[in-house]
Amino acid sequence: MTTAVMAAADDDDYFVDEEDAIKFITFPEEVEKAIEQVLPSTDPLDQPDFNEIDYINSMFPTEQSLSNIDEVVNNMQMKIQSIDDEIRSVVRGQSNVGQDGRTSLEEAQRVIRQLFVHIKDIKWKAEQSEEVVREITRDIKQLDTAKRNLTAAITTLNHLHMLTGGVDSLQALTEKRQYGEIVMPLQGIMNVMEHFNNYMDIPQIRDLADQVKQIQVQLAQQITNDFHDAFSGPNAKHSAPSRQLADACRIVSILDPKVKRELLRWFISLQLNEYQHLFQENQDTAWLDKIDKRYAWLKRHLLELEERLGSMFPSSWEVSERITVEFCNITKAELTKLMAKRTSELDVKLLLYAIQRTANFESLLARRFTGTTLQENSDTPQQVSSFQASLNTNPFEDGSDSTNPFEADSGEESKEEQKPKPSPFQGLIGSCFDAYLYIYIESLDRNLADLMERFIQDLKASQTLQRPSASSNLPSSGADSDTTAGGAAVLPSCADLFVFYRKCLVQCTQLSTGQPMLGLARTFQKYLREYALRVLQNSLPKVGGTAASLGSITRDLSTVSIIQNLQTFQSLLKEGDVTRYSPEEQARVCCILTTAEYCLETTQQLEEKLKEKVDPALADKINLSQEQDIFHNVISNCIQLLVQDLELSCEPALTAMSKIQWSNIETVGDQSSYVTAITSHLKQTVPVVRNELVSSRKYFTQFCVKFANSFIPKFIQHLYKCRPLSTVGAEQLLLDSHSLKTVLLDLPSIGSQVNRKAPASYTKVVVKGMTKAEMVLKVVMYQTNQTNQPMSHTENVRTFVEQFRKLLPDSELQDLQRVLEMKGIRGKDQSHYVDMFRNLSAASSRNVNATIT
């Protein structure tokens, strides 16, 4: 009965009223997705969008299906009962979860308390063990300390015994001058004294230390006197090395380093007394022309010294090297003083002779000695800027096949990854010549001036520039030539100039990489400007009245800058009545252009080489950009001359076009005769220029672009002169403009068997310019009333001006007036069009401003 009551109570808990049956629990979308992932189901009842009406209709789609309604209801009730059972079991199962959790927590706390008790017990036992170990090792440490103290005491007593006995024996040996037997005991006592440095407060130890110092002082003075007696007496020059002095040198190596320095200073000064006497500044042998005798004396003296006394001095003393270094210092000081007094007697030949002999001598010293004494004694870095005479005498590391003397090659010389480290002897004497290298630079200046005059005389002697054979390269001498079968050749004079520059740079690099290199760079700059103006610019063909003006430009180089002169020359090209160039003169202009291009590229490499060879601190002071700009201007002038020459050939045809009575043209035919004439001139001139500039394609492209930029505006200006213009005449001009546009687009490859596509930059210029010409003609041809509807005069004017502004958006009022004149509208009739143009332009400007705002 109790069971039945409980079951009834449970059933009551899960039964809901009809009023509550319509209430549904709606979960968020995220919860629905989570339930779907944990409990996937295909039952329609589990879907979040379940609709009971649709569900019932799906179960009973027809009236006939209602026959099994009882069966469906039974199934539903069974399913409900099954779900209720599942819910009831889950609820009953969860009622014991809380009690199980509390039980597990209490068990965990109990285990933690037991673990804490175990850890505390282990810690106590570890402390007890540590105390036991400390008691055991305390006695061992005491025994170790006692042993160490006992050993130190025994060692100190032994050293004290050695010291007391050694001092007595050293005093006896010193008095007898038995240097050979002193070396070892003295070294031992010196080592023992280091042990007693901490015991100097003990009187007995301090007395022994004083006795050792007195013995050292006595030995130093005694050995110094022995050397003075041996080498300062009457037979000093013929004195032979003795075993006693050799042992004395060994003792000096043990004594204070100051003793060794003073002894060597005295001995070296003694050896060089003869040199200073023989080469006094009042002697004939002291001057630079006898500089070889100075170096010969040292070599001879060192050979005699090493043969006679080489076995006496220890090798570590480097006596020969020390004598050599002092010899170099004395020689440098004497030469500096001598050249300061006799500067007027110096010339470049004598200076270079002395520098070369000094370089050879320093190179010999670098092979003979290691330079250790220089590194020991130098308080400042050794000066080596005077002579950088490296083993490789070619500073460019280039091959002989290149026509550019400054272009690096991958030959045998360039295989060296690193240059040899400079010897400390380099510049030890030669640095005294640095202050006088201006004489060498002045000599180079005079040589370059003579070379420049020779170039100019060769040009004057050559009445015309002959075309050499195709196999010729850059000749080193002879008359200048302009072209080869493969294009314009480079003037051989520029090759001679840069080869001379290269030799000067090699030689100056061997002499100095300091301030003299900057002087050399300034000299190079001076004659690069001279060559650009006096040789290249003056070689350009003179036409009409420009020759006299050019002469005045090139003569007055001191008052006006060179670049301004070149720009003035360029402006003169546009003035005066000039005639066309002959084919030889065209070839000469192209030859000057390719020569200037070669000079420009080589000047850039020359600047890089100068910066590479000069001292790094001075590299920023070398700048040849101004000279490169000069060669750029020469190239621009050559291109402008070629453009002007081609324009002059087209000028008569344009003039003829403007004189045709276009209003009388009745029919449109083939292209006009003036287009044929222009095409003929282009086919005659452009192939010649293209063949001459075959190795300078970029400058040929510049020539074409400049011609298009100059010719097309001139064509449009002549187009404006064709007035009045009928509609048929405008159509004929439009046909001619299109034909001319086609010719101009093909201009870079005109007359060539190879049809190359014109550069995009050139095509853009031609299309833009000729399109404007075509638009001008289309505006002239425009009929205002094309709809056959009656229009007022104002409407006609407005329509025409709008069409003008549409086809020629960048045009100005002056262009409108010219177009009106071409249409035959003149004088007062233009005022309406002018006013309309101004009104429309003002309205357009206001709209633009409003849009921006």
C-alpha cells in the first residue's frame, strides 16, 4: 500500500495541468547547438522549431489514416511513460551525489594531514643527519688547516735559507765579475723575493731585500762600465765579443728593464755617431741626389756589426732592428730639416728619385725585420700614409683587354681576396716627403696642360674627321677619328687622357694616399672640364653665326661657370640663320656624343677609384659630380644640334603647308606633298643618326623624343596658320595629320630592315601631340546645327564652345581665337565665342571648388 501511495505521489509530480501544458521552455541558440552535439537526435519532437499541428498532419495526412489513431495514441502514451521513467531514475540518482562529494572531501583532507606529518618527520631527521656530518668534518678541517700552515712554514724556511745563502754568493761572484755563474742564482733569488713580498714588515727580511737591490744596482753599474770600457776605448772599433759581455747581457735581461733600455740607447747612439758625422747637412752627401749612400752605409754597417758582435747580444734584443729604427728616425729628421732649407732646389725628378729609393729601402727593411721593436716603443699608431707601396702595383686590378682603364677585371690580380698588411717600416722615412708632393702635383698639371694642347693641335690639324675601319678600337695616338662601320667611335684623345690619369693615380697611390691625393683629384677635375669644353665642345660643327659666340664662351672660362657656358651655347642653337649639316658633320656630332658618354661613364669610375685609394677620412671630399654634369650638358648639346638639324630640313615643308589655299580645296585625295617631303627628310637623316648611335641606344631614344617634343608643337603652330579653312580642307589636313602621325610613330625604326617597337615614352609623346592636332581640325570641322532644328545664334555659339572645351580640355582662350580664325570667324564676330568661353570656364571652376569643399 505504501508503494502504491508513493507511486501515486510520483505520478502526481509529473502530471501537469492543461493550463501549464502550453508553456514551453525555450533555450538560447548556443545551448541548442550544444545539446545537439551531446545528444544527437532525429526525432521531430526534439527539434527546437517543433510544431505540433504540422506533426499531427504528417502522421494523419488523409482521412483514411485516422483509422489507426488508437494505435498511435497507445504508442504515444508508452513513449511518455518511458520518458517519465527515465526522468524519475535520473532524479533519484542525483539525490545521493551531494553526500558522496562530502565524503570524498573529508577523505582527501585526512590524507593531506597524514602527508604533512610525514614531511615534518623527514625534515627533522635531515637536520639531525646534517648535525652529525658537521661534527665529523670539523676535525678534518682543523687537520687540513694545520697541514697547510706547516707546508707554508717549511717552504718559507727553505726560501729564507736560499735567500741568505744566495745573497752572500752573489756578492762574491759580483766582485769577481763571474757573470756566467751569476745568471742562475740571480734568477732564483728574484723568484724567491716575490715570495717574501708579504713579509717586508719583518726587519730581517727587509734587510735581505735591501741587499738584493744593492746587488742589482751594483751589477747594472758594473756591466755598464764594462761595456763603456769595451766599446769606448781606442780599440773599440776592433773589439771582439767576449764571453763575459755575453753573460752580462743575459744578466741585464733579468734586471730592471730600464737598465736594458739605457744600455741599448747608449750602444745605438754610439753606432750611429759615424753616420751623423758623415751625413751632416753641410756635406755634399747629405742632399737627396746622394740618398742612396745613406742606405748603403747602414747596410754595410749592419753586416759588419752582425759579423763582429752578432753572437754577443741575445736575439730577443733585436739590436740590428733597433739600430735600423733609430737610423730611420734620424734620417727622417735630417731630411725634413734639409728640404726645408733648400726647398728651391727641389724638382719633381729629384723628389721622385728620392721617394723611389726610400721606398725600395723600406721594402728591404720590411723583408729583413719583423718590426717588433716599433710595436713595443710606439705610443701612437705608426704613420704609414706616405708610402702604401703594396705588392700589387696596379691599383685598379684590371686586365689589358678593357678599353676603360678604370674598369675592374677578374684577372689574376683580382684573385687576391685580401691585400697584404702594410709593414710598420712603410713611411718610417718616406713620410717626410708628404709636405713636398705638391711639386709632383704641379708637374702633373703642366704635363696635362701640354697634353691638352696636343689634343687641340691634333683637332686643328685634322680638317675633317675620317671614318676608320670597323676593326679599329681605341687608338692611342694619331688624328681623331669619328665613326666606325658599327657606329660612331670614341675620340682617341679621351682614351689617351684617361690612360694618363690611370698612370698618375697608380703613381700617386704609391707615393701617398693623404692630402696629395686630394690635390691630384682637383687636377683631374680641372682637365676634365678643359677636355669637355676645349676639345669636345669646340669640336662640334659651327653653323651660321654661332661660331664666334661659341669662341667667346670657351675663351672666358674664369669669369662664368662652365655649366652656364654650356647652357648659353644651347640657347644660341635656336638663334640665327643656320644651314643644315653635311653627313660628315652629323657623324662628327655623333662622335662627340659617344665620346662624352664614354667620358661620363669613365669619370664615374674614376671617382670610385679615387675614393677607394684615398684615406677613408678624406673620401667624402672627393666629388666629380660637377664634371659629370658638364659631360651631360655636352651630350644634351649634341642631341639638340641633331634635333635642330632635322627640324631645319622639315621647316620648308611646314612653311609650304601654311601657304596652301585650303579654302579652295574641293576634294580629299592622298596625302599632301609636304607630308611626303617631311617623310623623305626623316628617312634621309634618322637612319644616319641611328647607325652612328648604335652603341648609345638611350641617347638615340632621347633624340627621337626631343625631336617629337619640338616638331609636333611647331607643326600645330603652322596648322593654326592654315586659314581660312573649308570643311574639305580640314578633312585633307586631318588625313595628312594621321599620315604624319603614322610616320612619327615609326620614326625610331624608319628606314631599318629590322622593325622594332618604338619605346613607350616616345610613343606617348607622339600620340599626345598629334592627337591635339587632330582635335583642332575636328573642332574646325564641327557643324553647330546637326539636328536640322532651328537654333538661335547664342545656342550655336554655346554648342561650339562646349565642343571645343570637350575636344581640347587643356586649351586656353588664345587657342579658341586661333581655331575661330581657321573657321574664318574674325574680328567682332569672335566676341560672342570669347564671352561664352569665359562664362563656361568660370562656371566649371565654381563647380570644381564646390566639389572640393
